Amino acid sequence: NIMPFPMFGPPNFPDMFQSFFDMIHQAQQAMDVQFHRPSFHFPELSAENNDSRSVCKEIRHNSTGCLKMKDQCAKCQEILSVDCSATNPAQNQLRQELNSSLQLAEKFTELYDELLQSYQQNMFNTSALLKQLDEQFSWVSQLANLTQNEDQYSLHVTTVASHSSDSSVPNGFTKVVLKLFDSDPITVTVPADVSRNNPKFMETVAEKALQEYRQHLRE
Amino acid sequence: EQEVSERELQEMSTEGTKYVNKEVKNSLKELKQIKTLMEHKNDERKSLLGNLEEARKKKEEALTDTKDAEMKLKASQEVCNETMMALWEECKPCLKQTCMKFYARVCRSGSGLVGRQLEEFLNQSSPFYLWINGDRIDSLLENDRQQNHVLDAMEDRFNRVSSIMDDLFQDSFFSREPLDTFHFSPFGSSPRRPSFFHSKSRLAR
């Protein structure tokens, strides 16, 4: 009898697992609220990868989006190529410094954006692991919540019937009513090809009962 | 009338119990595997945070240099002013026309209001802003603000999750190694491993 897991020593099943279910769900909520809202998107960096939506938004917001179209106007282009070094040599030097630091800032902003996307992907992956944790383990935790007392059986057969003792049971089938820990009674019907003398009989019953229980939890 | 004897029911319960216990054990193994995967994800996250911090520093440095150069340029922006103003008077109508054409074609909503707003914006703007790429600088500053907000939001979420997972993996049997069958050490004395998501300092705190 592996309960209660002698390798982990004496604490009983409920104490170990009861809180898991809530904790896993709390963690899922904490993780997922942020990412599944539509507003969670990344800032677009420069005109070329700005999609139209964000340019429209910028134009509506404060018209600066229009300045991104200066490349399409010759006279605006000429402003960009005005050379003031004749009257003020320092101006051009300064402007070159500004442009190189501006390009550097844009480069690191782009890198930062990529890292943020990787970070978000990491969060999504962690969120997926939490979901897996929930699917793999919540049923154990829920069963622990059902356990009122330390019974030596985690599966307790209460009734076995066949067509001869219960006409509602189809011919050749076996109906087994059982409890998992202190769950509500679960009824399992085993087809004729797995008779009660078959060594696999109780494994089939237990497998069906667990499937039924986990299905019920998911619903 | 009972189809099987009490003894048979007990035998069946024992058989069924073995199967359920095996399934519970399998779930525990799965749980441990997921825990390991989450630890790897968390290590990955920490290294990403380090890279983000490095990129942030370089970005902030370049932004500071940009703003310094902009300030110095603004200090003597009257230079070339006439040339620029003359060009600006011809640049504005083209800019307005190009922008409104784009807006009507792509954005489809309310171009009247946007047109008046743009007119006002262009009349208040100076060609100097264009000359120093003021629009690109403002875009970067806006991006910078948004990126900080995005990371803060993600970090906040993750910290909540990690404290819950710490509890889940710390205070239950995960913090104990499976005991070998000969020696039984009471759970309380098992050495507490560093907490799940944070370095030891978290335990100190």
C-alpha cells in the first residue's frame, strides 16, 4: 500500500495536496490576466514597421505621425539637407553627433523590443506549464479535498452487479459502484470482454473511474 | 442482494487502490518534471532580464546623448533660419496633402477634424524640429516610456506567480528528498532548498 507514500514519510494525503488546486489556479490567474487582454501589445519602433493602425492613431493623437511622411516631399527633404556649417561650423558637428546617438538609441530600442518579445514568450511558456500543471495535478488535489478521513483504500468498491442481479445492467456487462477517497459514488460499466475473473478487471474499472472523475472536474 | 461477498469487495478495493495510487504517483512524477521545466524557464527569464538591463542602459545612454545634442543645437537654432523657413513654407502644404491623402485612404475616419488639427500643428511647428529629426526623438521617448511600462507589468505578474509557486513547491513534499527506506528523517529537519524562483536572498528576506 503506497499511501501515504512511505518514501515521503507519514503526513497524510489531504495535508499534502489539498492546497495545490487553489495555488495552481491563483498562479494561472496572476499570469494570465495581463496577457490575454487585447490592449497588451508592444510599442512599434519606426515608420517602416509601424503598421497603418498605429500611424493613424499617431496622426489622430497629435499629428506627429504626418512628419514621418517628410520623405515624400522634396522641399521637406531639402530642409533635412540644409548645411549650416558656413555660418556656424559647430552646428553641423553637433547635428552629426545628434544623428549618430539617435541611430544608436534606435538600435538599442529595437534590441530592447526584441528582448521584451522573448521575455513575453517566456511568460507564455510558463503560463502553458501552469496549465499543464493544472491538467496533470488538479484531480489529485481535488481528491485530497474530498478526503475526510484516512481510509486505507483510495478506491472503495461498494457494489457489483450484473444483469442477473440488476436487470438495468446490459447482458454480459458488469456494473461497479465505487468511491475515490470520499468522492460521490461513481458508477462504472465494464463490457463483457473484460469479465470479473480477468486480472485486468479492476484496472479497467479504476481507469474508467479516474477518467470519469477527471472529466467531471474539467466540466 | 449483493452479487459478491464482503471479502471480494475488499479484494477489488485493494486492487483498485493500487491502480489509483499508481496514477497519483505518476501525477507526482509529472509534477516534478513540470517543476524542473519551470525552473529552466525561470533561469531563462533571469538571463533575459540581465540582457534587458544591459540594453536598457545602452539605450538610456544614447537617449541622453541625443537629448544633450538636441539642447545644444536648440541653443543656436536661429542659424540658417531664413533658409529653413523659406523651405518650410513649401514643405508644409505638401506634407499636409500627403498626410491627408494617406489618412483618408488608410484611416478612413474623421479626416476633417484631423485636417484642422494638422494645419494648427504645422503652423506651430518649426522647420528646425524637422531638421534635428525631432519626430524620431519623440517617437523614441514614447517607445521608451511604453517599454518600461510593458516590462513592469510583466515583472509584476511574474513576481506574483513566483511567490505562489515558491509556496507550492517549497512547503510541500517537494522540499524533501524521497527518504531511503532505512533512515527516516523528520520533515522539519530536511535542509530547506533555495526557494523555487528566487535566489537564496529571498529566503534571507
